[in-house]
Amino acid sequence: MYKKINVFLIGCFSILTIYTKIGYMLYIPLLFYYLIRNIKNIYIFTISGITSLILSFLNNIENIQKLLISILVPFLLLMIIMYLVIWILNKISKSYFVYLFIVIINIFMQFIYFKGIDELLPFLIYLGISCLLYLFLEKNLIDSISPNNNFYNNAYVSIIISVIAIVGAAQFKLFNINLGIIVGIYFSMYFGMNYKNIYSTLYALISTFILMFIYKELDALLILVISSFYISKFSYPIILTTLFSTMMIFIPTNFNQELLLSIMVVSIIFEVLKRFLIKDQLSDELVISKLYSQITSNITNEVLGFASFLDKFIMNFKDSNEYNKLIHNSIQTMMNNCCQQCSQFKECKSYFKSNLYIIFKQMLLKKENNNEEYLYFKKNCIKLNELTTLSNTLSKRFSLDSLSMHNSSLIVQLIGVSNSLRKYAIDIVSKKELDAKVIFEIKKDILNFGYDLTYIEVIKPFDDDYVIEIGIHKEEENEVINNLTKIINNVLKERVSVIFQKKDQDISYFKIVPEIKINIQYGFGTLSANNNNICGDNYIIKETCNGKFITAISDGMGSGFNAFKESNETLNLVSTVLEQNLEASTAIEILNTYYAIQEYLERYSTLDLLEINRHTKLAKFFKMGATTSYIIKHNGTINKIYNQNLPFGIEDYVDNKEYILEDNDLILMSSDGIFENLVGNEQLDEFIKKIRGNTPQKIVYEILQYTMNNKIKVKDDATLIALKVKTT
């Protein structure tokens, strides 16, 4: 009932109800209903109303001037008043003011049109009917999308509106045909094609009853007949209508011959206009089939995308698992036997960090390295002789210096790919998909609400992790968001968030995801070591399509361009694999497998990744050689998340820590140039507590300034990200 053609027809015939003894009592609430939905409907109602009223004068052409003054002028005055009233209602809360204006305008039009109130009691009854009519229309519209609703339905609104149009049309006859029957037959076609259910039959029965028993039009029985043609599953009801009308013309019956010809004309006009009037109706089976194909296609594309990701790097696979394990176990032996008992181990570890792993590997492989860090280690290590002896022993025992890194290269590649695909398959298959019928219900309810739905696509199909994109034609975004939220909440029986994305050529696009319970404010900043122009750290801050929030910091070995290149490569891989719609834990495991079969152990970079699920408030911290992160609660309590893993590819298992976030939580993530690099961490903790009330960007600035103004252990690149949690 919201297509422009239908609105025009309703405007044409509903205005004719003023010729009944109730005057404007039915027309005014109908006008309020349409204009509150869209003020632009006033143009359609004005044009259709003027057209209809002028045509109604043709039966009394000799008094046309009098009719113009007594009928057309009050109508135009009403339209001006309605425009002003709707403008006022849009500035204030509508609520009960609508009913107040309905009463005032009805009384005003009673005096303008009828020149006063003849009988008070009937007038009060009609006034009550007018208010109840608007209440019924508005309540059905709103409550039809409310949860646990079994009575209200938008179809009832359409039935009432069409009945008002029939009552108006029934006041006139054209060529001995009651126009109410023609309008009733038109709407029987509309209901039959649009609903094909009990509502179509209900409309046909009500309209037939009114025309037969109030207006004594027995020909109204044809409404039931034509309605049955259009409710049927026959693809071309116009053929049945034409055959029936033709048969009734040639067979002697009491039906009006001109009416039968008119029905054929109306059916032809309706067939021409059908694509503009009728919502795209597909059978449940066809809709579900299309949605299943769409979902299958999406999953297939994800698999292909991930396969391409693997293909991109498979040519570079080199190291064998056995070789890496031997290196790893040998390094652990060196650290346990020599370093753990060393009095300088704590300072050494703080200075060299994970570079110790690289230095020990070089000793095992008997590779001479003249870089500054390696030479500094050899000069200052008090356990160097013990380490050298042990590394030679281990190297000789396992033939590490002669073992080819390319042994079983093909097998290693297949194992690596197999592990990655297995993790990916488990991640995808373990997720429960949305029922396709649910998507069909969403589509149907949006159309029944009166929106012009131009686009719907399931981007992510999983039950607890879905993304549905919808396009609505020519509607106000905020109102659509409120109504779509109610509609989809009602269908899914859970709360969702509707997010406006963009507007393109009068079509507004929205994204539906599980309810977003928290928003994230963030700030970030970097400092380069030794005044380098290039910081060796890199970071990403991004929101995924399903509303999750990802932040990550990667610290390349050393500083300058080489460190920047390594950390940038790590984050590019992280970003690429996360785009495959994987869980962060699965993505990290896959990347760890990838690094484990690469010759990256001599060019490592750390990764500090945080995934925030804004639907469940769950934060997951993944640390591979990364520094400590802070969670500062609203009461000043500080929780620290410590690193327990070496960089990518060195350990088989990647651990993660989980926290449930609360309102006003502050999260701080940094590279190793800040928290663990400052002398006197206790003072830093107190400083953070003092500034936690600032904006995230201000907090980043203050901590970086604090780092620059206080004593540090080693000059290093520094990156800091601050996140503040806000509940919606």
C-alpha cells in the first residue's frame, strides 16, 4: 500500500468519503498515517485529491463554481494545515499530540465543510472512530514487528485502507457501474498477487460484504471470484479473468455487462502495472534454494581465497619440521644448562630479548656473524666458553651444521599445507549456519512493512557470527535503522545491530550483525630509535565486516628499514589471513605453521594481536615474543597480560589470554620500547592511573612523552596503542 501508484489511487478514492455523512472523519487519520511516514506523500494526496474532487463535480456541472468554493477550497486549506502540523510533529515528540491534532482538525473541517455540528452525539462517535482508526493503523504497523506478536499484522492495515477507498468510490457510479466494485476488484488483484494467503480472502469477504449489504450491490460477488483467480498458483490469472468475463458476457446472467468489460480492462491495466505494484514474490523453496546457493558460493569463495593465500607462499617453503625441532631443543638445552644459572641472565635477556635465539642458532650452525649485536654478546658473555663447548657438542651429535634444511622439502610442504587446511576446515565446519528460512522471513517482513527492498545478501552465514547487507530505496536512514532493528529482532528472537553503510543513487545500504554491546575509542603513536626516520615497528587497527575489532603490533628485529620491512610483512600476512573470515585463534595458528616451515627464524618479528568481540565483550590477546599489555579497570586496578611465547614459528603452540571487558576499561598495547624498557615500572603504573581519564590519543601522547623524559634500558623503536571501551 506504499507504492506510489497505490498511494495515488487511495488518495483519489478515500477523499470521496467526504460525501458521506461522516465527512473528513475517515480521510484525516488516513492522511496523518501516510504523511507521518513520508511528508512527500502530501504531493500525491494533493494531486490525487484535486483530480478526484474535480471529476466528482461533473455530475453537477451547473453548480461547479459553488462546488469549487464549498469543497475544493476547504480541501486545499486542509492540505496546508496538514503540512504545517506534520512539520510541527517532526520537531516534537509525536506520541499523543497526533490524536490532539486529529481532534482539532476534524472539528475545524466540520465547521468549514458542514458549517457546524447538527447532532453532538453522532459527531462525538465519528470523532472517536477517527481517532481509533489512526490508533489501529499505527499500532498494527508498529506492533507487527514487535516480538511475541500473534495478532497484529501489516496486512490488516492494507485491508482497512483499501476498504476506506472502496467506501469513497462507492459514492459514485460511472456508466451505471458502482466505482466501489471496480476499486474492490483492483485491490482483490493486488491482495491476491501480493499475499496469496488468508489475508487476501479476508479482504475479499469484507469488501464484498460492505458493497452487498450496505450499498446493495449484488455484482460485488465478482470480487470473490476475481480474488480466487489471483490467489491461485496459476501464473497468468489475467487469462482466467478474461475467460470468465467473456463467458459471463455471452451467457445470460444478471451481472452488469459493462462491469464485466471493465473487469477485463482493469486486469489488463493491472498486468501492465504489476511489476511496479507487487513485491518480488518467490516461493519458499526458490528463495531457500537461492540463499543456499549464495551461502555455498560465499563459503567456496572463502576456500578459494584461502587457497590463493597458500599458493602465494608455497613456492618458498623450505625448512623441515624435524630440523626446526632439533634447533629449538638444542637452544633450550643451552639456555637451561648455561644461562639459567648465570648471574647476568636477567640483564642479558632484557638487552638481547629474542635475539638470543638467533645468536644461539648461529653458534649451533657454526656461522660466523660480524654484526654489532653478535660481537657485543661474544665480548660480554661470562658463560661464552661453556656455551661454545655445549653448542659444538650438540651440533656434532645431531649433525646440525651439515643437516640440509631442504631435506624432505616436498613432504614438509604437504604437511604444512595439510595442517593449515585442516585448521581452516575445522573452523568453518564447526560453525552452525543460519537457517535460510530465517533470511526469507526477514525479507518478507521488510517488504510487508512497506519498504522498497532492492538488495539483500548474506555476507557471513553463521548463526552467532552473521553479516547481512540490505538495500532500501528512498527512505530516511535513522527511521529505517529503528524499524529494521525491530523487524530482525522479532525474526531472529535476539537483539541485532543495524549499521548504516552508504547511500548510492537513492538507495541506502545497511549492515545487520549480532548486537554490538561495546564501542572502541582508540589512539596510537610511534617513536623511532636513534632518531631514525623509519620506525621498525608496524601496527594495524581495523574493524572487521562482522563488527569485531582487531589491533596488532609487530616489532621487527633491530631498527630502521629492515626492521620496518619484516614487521610490515608480518602484519600484511595477518591482515590477509584475517580477511578469510577465520577466527583470530585459527588465523594465528595457521600463520605460526607457515612461519615454522619458513627460513624466517633468522629474520624474525614479534606479533602482539588483540581481537575484541564487540557482541560478547570478549577480548583475546595473542602474544608471540611481544611485550606486556595492560588492562586498567575503571577503579584503577591494573591487569597485566604477559608474553609466554617466542616469535612466530619457533613454538608449535600459540597461547592466548581471554578477558571480559567492561565499560571504561582502558587497554594499552606497546612494542618493547616502552613498558619493559623503562627503569622503574612502578612509577609508570602510577602515572598511567593518573591519566587514564583522558582520551585514548591524549593517553598515548602522555606515555610517549613520559618515555622520552625518563631513563630507559635500551634505545629501541616504540609503538603504543590505547583502546577505551564504551558500552552502547
